[in-house]
Amino acid sequence: MNYKVEGKGEPLLFIHGLSDNLLYWEFLANNLKNDYQVIRVDLRGHGESELGNDEITIDSYVDDLINILNKLNVEKVNLIGFSLGGVIALDFTVKYPEKVYSLVLMSSFAKIDGYLTQTFNQFKSTLNKGFKDFYDFMLPKVLCPNVIEDNKEELELLREISSQNANVDAFIKAVDACLMFDVGDKLSQITVPTLILAGKYDEITLLSVQKSMHENINDSKLIVFDNTKHNLLVGKNNAEILNILKNFYKK
């Protein structure tokens, strides 16, 4: 498992999404490490972490995180998860509530439903064709058209670089893990302060799904970003989310 630790203070554990890696959090990490201990991980088969031969469930990712925290002698954390990372953060909180100060869920879900099943099966179908097909399929689902148009060259470069190191098997296993995930009936057990950040036009984890999580987690707040799809950390949202997190942790 590859991970990075920066700064000192109350620990923040960042968990990235499908096909991402710990670099996804670079902006937030650089701006929070002066006040907090920022811990970022590469999930199994992502970034520089090995996939291994185990069957993978969401619980597997949680166990990996627990092992890292034990190695760092960190007993309790603030969890921040994006998409797949949010799913893992939810499962972590349900399994180990005593180890969690707070929870931030970005573009996440609590249980698989018919729409998500169809969506994740589409992910698998395109992954089986290769990473570049998957990237092309995902791009309009995670970013608004104007963002894609304004960043054409950078996104094309990212496509080429990512395809060279992508572990498609790991991504398919992650999708399969999501297809078995369901803690919908356990949301009422979550008592830690929870922040849910959602894109108004998210085509993967629909806004209605994230509103439902908000309604079922007692001490939760929902913030919706306009002109935003699944990927929240774009453009001016970066600075806004940084300020939201700073205020959230101060409280």
C-alpha cells in the first residue's frame, strides 16, 4: 500500500475514487497540511499500491486503511472520501464508529440500486475494452461540457498518461465491490458530524441519492454545487470546498 503523510495535528484521511490516486487531493492537501495531519492513500491496484490476489470487497479497502492507521499509531480520524472513496468512508464509519471524528462524503452512495447497477455494469463493459474507452465514456459523466471544452489539451494528456499505468483489473474489482455494497439500513447508526457534497448534475451518484443519505444521517449537512457533475474538485469549487472543510473542522 502506497500512502503519504504530511503535517501535524488532528488527522484527515483522504480516500480517492475509482481509477484515481492520492494525487487527486493535491490542492486540498497542500492547503490543509499546515493545520492538520493529512494522510492520503492509493487504494489497492491504484496509483503505486499493489493489487494482490485477494477477492476484494469494500470491507477489504477498509481493512487496508485500518492497517495503515495502526502502522501510523493513529487511533481516530476525520474521513474524506470521493465517489468510491466515499463508499469506503461510509463502510469504515459503520464498522468502526469509535475511530471516526467526522465524515465528508463527496459524490457518494450508501447502497446499490437499479440505476447504479446499470451504471457500474456500463463501467465494466468499457473497462473490458481498455482504459482509453473507459476514460472516454467517463469524461462527459464526471465533467460539464464547458469544463471539457476549456481543458481539452490537459484532459487529452491525462488520458495518455493514465492509460500507461492503469490497472484495469483493479478497477473492475473495485466496480464489482461497489455492486455488492449496501449500508442503507445502517445510516441512522452514524452519529458523527457528516458533510455531504454533491454536484447538481451528477449523472453517476444522482443528487436524489445523496439527498436520501442526508435525510437518513442525523447529524448531516448537504451542500450542492451548481454547474457541477460527479467530479467536484474543478475550477472555483476547489477554493470553495477548501473553505467549507476548514469551517467544518473548526466546528
